[in-house]
Amino acid sequence: MKTIVFVSASLALVGACAPRAEEITPAAISTSQYAGWECERLAREKAFTDEALTRASDEQDSAARRDAMTVFLIGVPVSGGGVKGEVARLKGNQEAIRRTMVAQDCPTA
């Protein structure tokens, strides 16, 4: 019985760890906020969003590594979940920009 309680508690703590950025689903972002934007402006916004997502993903992955280590050492995650909301929002913006660029036949490279 004690083993079952320990395993259940361990799984709950691991589940409370910050997820890696690649595991975070993009937020649903409408393309309407980019309506009327020219390709050049969309390209600049895409570059800005890509850079911001890289920084936020690095921060999120750091939180996930920190949680994995602290759960291993002391049994408790300490990151508070990282910046997963920011990563989800930026991923959603990135996808909305991409869809808008495709719809307007903008170069996506």
C-alpha cells in the first residue's frame, strides 16, 4: 500500500513539472489581427515573433530542466511552470502570421 501511495505521489509531482517548449500547444490566434498588413510588415512581425519564441522556449526548457533536477533531488518542482502561456501565445501568433502570409501569397522564406 505504501508503494502505491509513493508511486502516485511521485507521478503527481512529475506531472506538475514545467513542460518542454516543444510539448506546448499553440494558442488559438485569429488571423484577423493581421488583416490588411502588407507582406513586408508581416515578414517583420514574423521575424520578431520567431525571435521572441526562441527566447521564451529557451526559458521554458530551462524551467523544465530545473524542475526535473529538483524533483529528483528534493521531490518538488520549483519553477512554477515556466512561461508556458507565453510560449503558447507566441506559437499561436507564429501560426496566424504564417497562415496570413500564405493567404496573401507572401514569400515565407
